[in-house]
Amino acid sequence: MKYFLLQLEKRNNTFPEITTKSQTINPKLVCKEKFHQIPDTTMLYVKSEKNIVFPEILMEPVFLVSETFMRVMSFYDKGILYKRIGLFDNKTEKSVGYYLPLLDEKDDCLAPESIFDKTGQILIRPVLNEKAVRKSAIFKIGGVTKIHVVVRLDFIESILRRSMAGIQLKELEVKMNGDQS
């Protein structure tokens, strides 16, 4: 099965920028043990420009998805928990709703062939262990500092059929029983 790294497609687009640091979501709370500490609904203030694009996903400071993206996620994994996040621009009075999903975080999904920086925390080239990801349509790579969301081919085909904006994909290498896939 093919897997892809899900990324925000930044080319020629201007995205909303969260401006209120005190009201941002602490990424350390986005885990099974602490997710309940995040309010069910949170409003974050953003700075946007005239030709702003509100993409289907945002990757910072936490992984956020549009309602359409969230619905597709629910087809593939009904057990994902969500918090509602509203982005509001005071200047333009525009607001857009997103969802913060609690994705399965896989600490054991990387094959030994994965490449990290010198600190061992920044993932440069992920290589997936097929056994560890076999049943997962969408998940986060655990044990790394940056958010890395991985999606399976059938999942991303469902997303692409809905013509969602702002998504970029990078195919990942998958190792099965020591062989390259």
C-alpha cells in the first residue's frame, strides 16, 4: 500500500496567521492523556490579507482540518475525537471553522532507514515500517518535534475527489520485511 506525507501547499498562496499567542492551542495537549484539557470549542484570532486562502488543512501550531476533510477522516476512522476551532479575523470580520483531530500517534512506524538530523529529533526523510502502519488510513508520526501527518492512498484519493485546496503530498518509501515497496 502507498502512503503519503500530508503537507500544506504553500506555492502562491497566503494563509491565515494566528496572531494571539495567549489563545493558541498548546501542541503538548494534543495527546490521548491531555486532549480533554482543550475546550470543546476555541476561537483563535488570525491576521489575513485580501486574497487569503483558507486551506483544507493547517499544520501550525497544531494540525487543523476543514469540515469536509473531517468528514472524510470519519469515514476511515470513526474513533477520532475532534475539538472545534474557529478562526476569526477582527479586521475583515471573516470567520472559518476548523477541527482539531486527535490522531493516532505512531512511535513505532519508522523503519531504521529513516534519516534524522544530528539531534535525532527532526525527521529529514521518513521511511515507514509497513507492519506498524498496515491498518491506518491517517496518523501522526510520533517521537519527532514537527507535525508529520501520513495518509494512505485510498484516503487521499477520497480527499482529492472532493477538490480540496491547499494540499500537497509527498510519497513515502515503505519497507516490508526488510524489502523496499
